[in-house]
Amino acid sequence: MMGSYTIVAAGLAIVLGLTAPVGAAEVWRMSTKQPADGPEGKVFQRFADLAGQHSKGKLTVQVYPNEQLGKEAAVLEQLKIGTIHLYAEGSVFLQKYVPDIRWSNAPFLFDDRQHWVRFINHPMVQGWFDKARKEAGIGFLGDMTAVLRGPYRVTVTQKPLKSIEDLKGIKMRMANDKTGVEVWTHLGTEVRVLGWAETYEGISRGIVNAATSPVALVESMKFYEVAPHITRTNEYYQSVAFMMNQRAFDRLSKDVQEVLLRAHKEAAAYSDELMSKETDESLVRLKARGVTYSEPDLNPWIQRMLDFYKAKEASGELPKGFMAAVEESRRKSGS
């Protein structure tokens, strides 16, 4: 299977013209799942524009939205071999190389976003990502938690989701993420794995009748047309990591590296401003279309998930020291 991805990457290299003439501007290709006109798409384009402006012609970042360069597995393979330079997505997908990474976005476990950020920066978790960089050659541009995704997570459904009991029997779309599949199965749903770009069609055809999503993407992905009930679930906290080919970055001159880091930092600040604003405006528009929005009591969800994590710890399926790291990160809050 890996060989087929290499063949795809080689073909893309020819199509995209990856060998630039001597003296030409450096060109970096950036793959994303999201539509260009959605809030995340705007952040990615802002990053690309800033990189071009700050480098004064030394670097061009080309953004390929909507999975134009392939789905997760194919893009990660291209990122690994260097035919793609940046992949703006959840860092959890690096579990392909280091399985423990699947627990980095553990659902229904963290008190708030700050608790999760402290956990991500815990030496145990950073060790997972260091291992991925060594084994796959994939690092991060800047602070991997800085570009906001969300700003919180919701579940979109075809029928109202009033309580945890309403989850029973729901056909839930999930990414190819073992932790997510196990969690939502534990909560009572029937999980179906579909690509992000296939979610709308999957709901419209009845393959699934619910999906989880960052709230800011519900409108741009048009999920409300086929699943008009939005429930805030705070499933987990997340950011858009700018995963990069580490060798390609290391080969850049120091000034161009600093350009990329500066562009990332400025795009992160823009994401923080944009996501909250676009979410508030989007919910107003969606409610005007008859879409419902609710914020149920999540304590029953959290209590049910405690049983899940206790069982995982008892069976040795959690990484050694995982729950201790979660608790240690909580205590550092000072609250």
C-alpha cells in the first residue's frame, strides 16, 4: 500500500513541477482538508500570503484545499518523502507512526483548553511527537497548539440530541482514528469511518446520520443542510498543527525559516480572532435558517467516559503514566 502512495507522490511531483530552476523562489506546497472560503481556509491563505510578503519573493506557499492532493494517508506519505511540505491538520494523525499519539486528543477528559495545552506540552506527550519526527521526518512549524480549531466541537444530527440516551443507535461518522471510534462506540453510537470531505454525502445518503465537527466549519461544510441539529459537546480541544517535512525546513536559509515561523505566529493570532467572530455570526445565520443549537449538561457524558478510561488504564491500553500526566497538567492550572 505504501508503494502506491509513493507512485502517487512521484506523479504529483511531475504534475506540480517540483524541481524549480536554479535561482527561482522556493515553493512550498501546503495540503488542507478544508474549503478555501471557510474560516480555516482563510487562516491558511493568510499564512501563505504572509510568508510571501515577509520573504520578499524568496518563498511561495501554494495552498491546496479540499483534499486536492489526497486523503490523510496519502498526504502523510507525500509529506514524509517531501513532495508536500506542509499539512495543516490535527496532529493526532501522526499516530500512524507513533500509536500513543492517538491519546493526545483524548475526548471528554480535559477541564478546558488550557488544561489540554499544558498536557500537550507535557514531556511524555512531547516525547511521542519527537519520536514521530525521528521516525517519519515530520515536525511542526511553530507552536503546534497555536492555530485555533473549533473554537469548540459540536455534534450535528438529523434528529435532536437532547441527552446521552439519544446517542444509542445513531450512525456516527468518524475519522480513521482508533480512539474516536472506541469512544463513540462506548457512548452508544454505531460508528462509520468516512473521509471528512465525504461527510456531507454520507449523511445525505443515510450512510451516517450524525457527525462531530468544529462549530466554525458546520456552515462552510454545509452540514446543516442534511443534519440541522447542532449540539455543543466539547468533545475534545484541538488545534491545527502545521506538520512539515523537517528536512525541507532544515535546508532553508535561516532568514526563510524565520519568515515561516513569523507567518505562522501571525496566522495563529488571526485564527484566534477570526474563529470566535465567524462562529458567532455563523450561528446567527444558521438559526435564521431553522437550525437548532443546544448546550446540554455534559456531566453524564463525562461520567460514562470515566469508566472507559479506568478500564483502559486497568488493561494497560493507555500509555504508561498517561492519567498521571493528565492530572499533573490539571494541577499546574493554579486554580
